[in-house]
Amino acid sequence: MGKTGETSAAGGEDRISALPDDVLHLVLSCLPSDDAVRTSVLARRWRHQWKSAPAIRVAFRRRCGRHTGSSIWTPRTLTMFVNHLLLLRGYSPVDECDIRCGDLQRRGRLLLG
């Protein structure tokens, strides 16, 4: 068995990174955009992949607190996130934009939207 087979058998081969960019962009477009951006720390090749994902998805954050690493969107944090996301994407085309913020919190009160 060759080196590639041995690495694969040992579980050390990174098969996802071996996928073509177009396939990675489709996979990243299925994730909420904040999670897609987080993939940029996986490896050098992943650093800018999220910018070319054909979909922007901002998902409702269900939980609040330290355990989840995220908080419920406020009008300010949602606006800041979307503005930064679009700015960093540059002129990369978008086929789909799905923003589901659910309930927005503002100064201890819940805004239904």
C-alpha cells in the first residue's frame, strides 16, 4: 500500500481540503455565514473560501451565553455583522441571501420581528 493509502487508513488525510473550490463554496453556502467565516482558521487554503460562497445565511441564534459562543442578535450586532460580512466579501456574487434573525433583543426587551 502506498503512502496515501497508509495516511488514509490512519485517519490523517484531509479529504475535505482536497475538494475543488467550487464544491467547498457550495458546502460553505449551506452553513450560517458566521460559521462559514470561522472555517477561515482551518488552514491557509480555507482563509478566503467563505468569501466566494454563493449564499449568505444569517441564522437566528437560539441560545445566549458562554457555552454556545454566541448571543442573541440585537439590532446593532446584526447590522454590524451583515455590514462587515458584505464589506469583506467584496464584489463576490451572491445567488441567495437568507437572513433569519428571529426575535431581536434590545435593552432587556424583546422585539418581535
